[in-house]
Amino acid sequence: LTRMGSTVQAVALDSAGKALPHSAVIWMCSGRAWIDQGGTVHSLGGGEIRVTAWVGGKRADATITMSSEG
């Protein structure tokens, strides 16, 4: 759970658990937020946000819950 107006850093990991460079990832998100191509999720309001990372034709999803309380 994170607060509205805050940021969260997303990281895509390879099969060995090593962080991939952001230049290798296409980031997307849905919900009341946006994500830049450096993997920083910027909250615009409360609720669930789905973050998607595309790497080499493979997709990984995660859900973040933002609190509407500032």
C-alpha cells in the first residue's frame, strides 16, 4: 500500500533475479497512475494500479494498491 501522489520504482527481473536495464523494458500501467520509461510509477489517485513490463516479447504484470489518503 502506498500513498496517493507518491512514486514507486518498478524493476523487471530476469530468470536469475537480476534487474534488467530499463532500456530493455517497455513499461505500461493502467489505473490512476502513469509510468515513465525509467520504471517510476506516478500515482494520480487511490485504487489499484496494474503495472506491465514487456521484455523480449514476454509480459509480466504486478498490481499496486494506492491509498486515497494523502
